[in-house]
Amino acid sequence: MIPSILSEFDAKNISMVTVFLGANDSNLPTNKQQHVPLEEFKQNLLEIVEKIQSHGVPREKVVIIGPPASNISAWEKDCQINGRVCTKSNTETAKYAKACVEAARESGCSSVDMYTEMVKEKDWENMLNDGLHLSSRGCEYLFDLLKPVVTKVTAELPMLYPDWKQVDTNNPELPFIGK
């Protein structure tokens, strides 16, 4: 899917690409539909980064985000309500998070270790709305982890719109002052 997605964009207009995988892949092997063996998962990440780079996006603009931890008891309840078997294990997810960090290091791109950082937080379980998927608090936390990477990657981008001081507030439709 990567080539078809990237074909929609001109590489010179891509500021950053995030690859956020692992939450489903790290399911236990009994979940044959979603589980991806750990070594295959890591190799897939390396190949994804390679495809992104072959499209002209430098590795410095690629960020691999590892999977979040799961609140297993909450996810078990959700699975039970929805007629599914819970196949999550934080022990297993931690391995996939580590593989994300390793793949990023090996490919020369950045990484955000969501799992490791998340479990350091008090009440991290509240970052999930059903035990697996990020709640608004979880999304904010991910943004906070990503912010330094985004800042670094986008620091050299030109300003497309003027600073507010350059706009004639009485006539904002006029060309910008100083242009």
C-alpha cells in the first residue's frame, strides 16, 4: 500500500512521515488474523522505511512510533462484550515496541517509544478508552512525545503565512506589509 499512498504526494512537499504500527501485530499468535511474528514485523518496518526513502523522503523525515501498552483487563471486557477473544499481552507488546526502536535505529530514522514512556506514567491506563485504543488523553500524550521530533524535522521549513505583525489589521485583505 505504501507506493500507492506515496504516489499521491510529491516528496519535496512531505515534511514528515509517521509509521505507527504494532498494536495489532503484537497480538498473540492465536489471533491468526492480526498477529505478525516479531522478526517479520521488524523486517516489514525496515521495508516500509526503505519504500518511503525510495520515494524521495529522507530518513530524517521518517518517525517510527511503537505501539502503546494495553490495559488488559479493560480490553478483555471489551472483547467479551463484542464476542471476541482477548489476545493481548503487554509482555509481547513490549517486544514489538523494542523492535520499533531497533528498526528506527537501523534505518537511521527517529522513533517514539510509546509503550515504554506510557507505562512510566501514573494512571497510564486512562490513556486508553477501551483498553487498547488511545483516548483523548492518550492522543495528547502521544503528541507530547512527538512534539520534539516534529519541531526538529520542521525547524527549517519556510513560513507560508506572515507573522501577525505583518498584516494590516484595518485592511487584512491587502497584500502583506513588507512583502
